[in-house]
Amino acid sequence: MSRNIEPPTSVRSARVSAVRSLSRKSERVSSGLFIAEGIQSVREALNFKSESIKELYATSEMVREHPVLERATIVSEDVLAAMCDTKTPQGVIAVCALPMAGLSGHAAPHGRVAILSNVRDPGNAGTIIRSADAFTFDLVIFADDSVDPWAPKVVRSAAGSHFHLPVVSGASLDEAVKWAHQQDLKVIAADLSGSETTSASPRSAWLFGNEAWGLTTESLALADSVVRIPMGGRAESLNLATAAGIIFFLASLAR
């Protein structure tokens, strides 16, 4: 925790630059760190993964309003804003350690996993993580060229759920499917080409594709089955995060 860190007083200080640089994936990878902005994300980090927090900065006003931030290093609003990725900072930012990459050591005791292949939108990614958390999924896997789940916008969109369930990146889709089968999970692809059913086995790994083009033919071939959500209205499709939320709810009922 940042208790003994000298508070940076200039927006041009090396410490401010180092924190701000974590908005870039290359810096996150090289340092093994990421940033969590806003009281919701930081509170969940403090409550559930406090050991992952390496530095914690907040304005004096935020510390007064939120006693949970009592150990934060107090900085000015200008310095805090210079550290943050967002244009409207919420007065607190934590520098956290990235979890170990890869699927080794992970399990699926609840039998519910999400696999994202080439999902690119940070907002969708964060919302999917949050929905997976809400419906007691064991793991969210970001495969192939999906967005980095530790990017600031993804972390903000997930509203603290990164600190509730494992989020894995850096795996290929082949590796993710192989791991799922090793966990005795049935891999079910969600795609408009599928049959009109969302019935799930008690142990399922749900596979989602890119927002624009969905899953490739090669990706669909890796699945044990392909399904789509029945829709009676005129809309041709649903937003990816919306569709995932519906499926996660239905999957949570298959116990």
C-alpha cells in the first residue's frame, strides 16, 4: 500500500507519469501493474483483493467522504487528474498487481465459464465481466485478439468485478477450449447461425465472438454446440453484452 510514498505535488512528476503510463498495454505488461479508477472499483479492490494494491492515491475530499481510503496517499485534484485515464476523474486511483497470465491453476467449481474470442469493445468487455460476476461464473477468458481486460475503460465498466472473479488473458481459443474440456465443461457457442435454444448443460463454457462478425467458421467448429437466443421482435440481433447477460442468467438456472 502507498502509505509511505511521498505524495507527488507536480503533474509533471515521475510518479504521476509512471501511473499515467499504465493506460498503455505495453506498460502494463512490462510492469505487471494496472490501474483501477473510481470509488466503486477501488472499494472492491480494498475489500476483496487488498494485497493486490501497490499504491493508492486520493484527494482529501474523497478520503473524508470514504473512510475506507484512510491509508491513501493524498494528492491534489490536478495531480489525481493527471494520473487518470478518464476525462472526469472520480478522485481516487489504485495501482494494482496484475494476476498471473494463463489458465494454469484455474478451475470451474460452479461449472460456468465465459470465453471471449476477438471481442474488441472495452465497454462490452467490462459489462460482460460484471454480468459473469453477478451470475456466479467461475472465470472469464479473453482469447485471441480480444481487448486487454486490464485496460482502464474495461476495469471501469466492470465496476469492481475484476476483484471478485478470475479474469484471464493471453490464451488462444484452442487453449481455452482445451482447458474447458479438461474441466468437464461443454463448450457452447452463442451465434446467430445456431439453433433457437439457450438450454445449457449444468457445466458449460459459453463462447462469444466479435461484435461485428461474430465467430469464425473455424471457431464455431471448436464448439460442442451452437445456439442463439430466441427473439420474437423485429430486431435482428442484440448487443453482445446484452446477449451475454441473458445467457449468463439462463446458465445460472441450469444447476
